[in-house]
Amino acid sequence: MNGIILINPNYAINDTSRQESFIIQKTLLSKYAEENNIQYTILNPYQIHSFYTIPHALLYDLNNIKEGVLDCLLLYSMNTQSRFIGMYPEKWLAIVSFFRNIYTIKDGLTTQEEKISS
């Protein structure tokens, strides 16, 4: 299964600092991917990390692939993207349209119907 990790570096988990929250997100998502045999998909050969932190950059790279739909998008929780979803709902719908499923560590599997209503 192939997938992409999207981390929000500005999201604070409970009372942790943003830096600690970033590390928590990265660690838990990487562990989840490893445990579930999810291979990172590198869309941009010049990408520094194996994950994305900017949804706009992810959408740009997704629009430039020829493969079509990917297996999954990995998030810590849907709340990590709530600000982006609120500001750019059409871009969020464009992003999720490239994935069969969205997996979140905190919330579980997000179905196709939930992706649209988020």
C-alpha cells in the first residue's frame, strides 16, 4: 500500500509545544506506516522529507502525478487540518480526491463520505 503523510507543524497536541507536537505527529505516523506496511510515495524528487507539512505543496505535487489515486493519506487527526479545510474547502476536496482512504492516528479511518463533509 502506498501513502503520504501530512503533518501540521503549527498544531499543538494538548499542552505540548508546537515542536513537541510536531515530533509526536511524525513519530506516531511513521510508526503507523511501518506497522501497516505503508510505503511512502515521493511525488517530488526534490522533496527534502518523506512527509508534507504544507497542504498547498501537497496539492501542487498531486496535480503533477500521472498515477491517479493513491492508497492513503496519513494524518494525526482531522483537527490538524481544520484551519486549512475551513479556509480552502475546495482545495481540501481536491487533495482528498487523490486518495482511497484517509487514516488518522487519533480518529481512525475516514470514509469517503466523511472526507466530503469535513
